[in-house]
Amino acid sequence: MGKYDLSLIWPFFLDKLDEIIELSTEHVLVVLISVLLATIFGVSLGLFAWDKPLLRSASIATAGVILTIPSMALLALMIPTFGLGWVPTLIALALYSLLPIVRNTVVGLREVPEAVMESARGMGMSPLRVLLSVQMPIAWPVILTGLRVATQLAIGIASIAAYVAGPGLGVYIFKGLSMLGAKNALNFALTGTVMIIIIALLFDALFILIKRLTTSRGIRG
């Protein structure tokens, strides 16, 4: 097999541009929806469990165990119940995204100085108001970091979704691997991989911007 000619990638990219945009859009959507689901559940669980040692440990341990399950194995286990396509992909990505979200929510809330909370209580604030008005704003940068890690994790794992006919750029990677030796095999694999990297970088830049816009200057330090 001869050396791969990188000049072939540009004509291939232009020829497949519409399909690449469609797959990239699917990839972004499946990540956004799954991380949103994980955020709703994970932050809620963290808010409920942060000051309950047994529940806190059980929640983080369970989310950690889920993360150790190989992605292909988890997706395959879902086929008999959820079939192929978007549903098993969304469920799997949401489950994999839980650990950084739950852990960082718990850590962020527990790191708020007790003196700050005592002052808030001394001003007559209820426990719920202390949580929402004092703890959450201070813990927000740590929670946001968890969301950032979860999103990057989901972007990478979403490429495996093609294994269950799921959406996203993994379709190109699997297609390229399945036709190794053929003319466009590397074009498919490289295009899918590079576009996933670009999406990951764009999301990372977005989280940096969100952090700057939503974190008070005093907390940013």
C-alpha cells in the first residue's frame, strides 16, 4: 500500500460537505441533549446528597462504576431494550456524563466556607435560600468545570454511537475502518476524527467564555 496523499482530503471534504455538516450537527445535538439530561439529574443529585455522607459516597461510587463500563458493551446491552439509533446513544452518553457533574457539584458545595454559610444564616436566610443564593454562586465555577469535562467526555464517546446506528461523526470513522485499503478509507476516518476534534475545541472555548461571563470577578480571583 502506497503512502497516503494528504492532498486528496480537500477534494473529498468538498464533495462530502453536505453530509459532513449533517453528521456534525447530529454529533453536536446528541452531545447537547445527553449532557443536558445528565446535568439535570447530576446537579439535582449533588444538591440533595452533598451534606449526606452515605448518599454522597454511594452516588459518586455508582457514577464511577458506570464510567468503567466499556462504551461498546453498554451500547450493545441497550439494543434489546431500546433498539438502535438515538435513544441508546442518548442514554449511554448521559450515564457516562454523570460522574464529573455529580462529583463537582458535591465538591463545589462542600468547599463553600462554613463561616460564609453561618453569616448567611445569621442574616435570617432559610437553608434553601442559603443553598441557592450563597452556596451555588460560589460553587458554580467548580460545577461548570464538571460540565466542561462531561461535555468533552460525551463528544469522544459519541463517536462510538455508530456501533448502534447512532448519530454523529462516528459513522465516518467506522466506515473508514471497515474499508481499510480502499481509496477513500483514510479520508472518511480522518474527516470524522478531525471534525470531532474541532467540535471539542469549540465547546471548550464556549465553556471558557461562559465561565468568564457567569463567574463574579471576586470568585475568579
